[in-house]
Amino acid sequence: MLQSRRSFQILSLTAVTGVLVLSACGGGGTSSGGGAPTVTSSESGGSSSGSTPSVSKDDALAAMVPSAIASDGVISVGTDATYAPSEFLAADGKTVQGFDVDLFKAVAQKLGLKAEFTSAPFGNIIPSVESGKYEIGVSSFTVNPDRLKTVDMVSYYMAGTAWATKKGNPSGIAQDNACGKRVAVQKATVQVDDITKRSTDCTSAGKPAITIDQYQGQDQATASVVSGKDDAMLADSPVIAYAVKQTNGQLEQLGNIYEAAPYGYVTKKGSMPFDQALSGAVDALIKDGTYKKILDNWGVGAGAVTVAQINQP
């Protein structure tokens, strides 16, 4: 099982032409794309309304951070900056921003650290945390048993899966009747498992298989639906809602949200007490209202949790 995930990179996507340019750059069909650009930023670029709240350091929590991370005052973060509104590039093409970014910046500040984000292909992030290239992965990772075999995860948000299609649903596709249709999805996400099972159900019932177009970035998947190449796409619920909004009504949500599951920060296996520091920082932000403010700034408050959880097998 893979992840719930991925998005809609906005380099000034107020017009559909911007989306289509992104798609063309990444290739078409079941493209592997060129991957997310490697961009490092220690600033989030701000949220949809207002700036990231200033957060004070908690000395007790900071003392739980491993010295290897705390010594330089910086925590290196791997993220796939193609997944708006979670993590994506600002109009300058290099600044990583999003609600995931703003929230983790606040978590890092609570631990006395500065978060430095590096954009990388989604499927590379967990192995890079395991190898030590990144000290943490923050990229809308859904907590699931397969991931917990190799890493620890600290949950901080809830999201489900949603679908989108062109306005008016010209192909007549439905979540429970996509047989013979073309569906876009980002590679290495739990949505790949979802749509693959649906296609198998189609063929088992003697119906045409679903043509599954897998894209390296969710931005490419979104563009394929806007252009009409694919009949629909599925992704995490906040991503679909944001994509519908940012394409100025050219897309609409299809059906209801389902299978809600938590997002989790990815750390090396056996990262106690660092995991406790992370969960404590999230809890502190929930308690003082910073957590809600950040989510509400991005319009994703519906996925708020009341407490962080450390997830291990």
C-alpha cells in the first residue's frame, strides 16, 4: 500500500494555460515526468491569508531533539512540492509553501529549530529519510502499515480521498462506475491502489478496464483532466478542493470524500524520543490555537485533529 497524496503545483495557476504548460513540461500519458525540481527553501512564502504565526520555543520539548539534528539549529525536510495546498512552489518557482509547510515551520520553531525544505520526487523521500539525507519527511504522507514497517510516523492531520472531473462531467464518469474511462492519479500514492482495485473489479465483472494514467506530479494529473485527456482524477480531499478552486470552476468534485486517514511526519525507525518531541510540539500548537490558525489560513480546517499520535507497528 502506498500513500494518500499529491497536488497541484501553482506557479501562478490562476489560468488554465498555466496548468497546461506544467503538464507539457512533464510529459503525457503514463509519464514518469521529470520529477519535482530540487529546490531548497527555509521560508514558506506565506499562506493564503496572513503570515505564519510566530511560535516560541519549548525548552522541554527541544531537549528531546537528538543532538545530531539540534546541533546546527536546522532540520532538513524532504518534501514533494507539487501538492497544493499541502506543499507546492510559490510564483517565484523556488519557494516551498503550503499548509504542511507553515505547520511544520511552527513545529520546528517550537523545538527551537529552523526548517529547511528540499523538494524531491515523492517516492524518493522515505528512502532518503532512512538513509539520513533528510532528517524528516513532510509531504502529506498517509499513515499506513507498509510505511510503518520501515519508518516511524507522527500523525497531525486527517484527509480522505476525493475525485474531480471537468465541470459538468462530460464523460459521465462516476466513482463506482469508471469502467472503460481514463483516470489520472499521482504515482506512489494510495490512490494508485484504489483505482487499480476498481479496474480489477471492472474486468472481473466482464467490463472494460479503467485506463490508469500515472503521473510523477499531481500538477500533471490535474492538467490532464482540465485538458480533457483524462476523464477524472483522484487525490487527497484537500488537494481536490484546492484544485477545483484554483482552476476557476473548470473542475468539479465528483461524489463524496471517503476513507479518511491521518497524515504523518516521517522519521527514522526507532526515533524516540524525537517522535515524542514532534507530537508534543503539535499538541502545543493545537492547545495555543496556532494549529487552527494555520489550517484556517489555507481553508483546510476540516481535517484538524485534536491530538497528535505516534505511529509504530
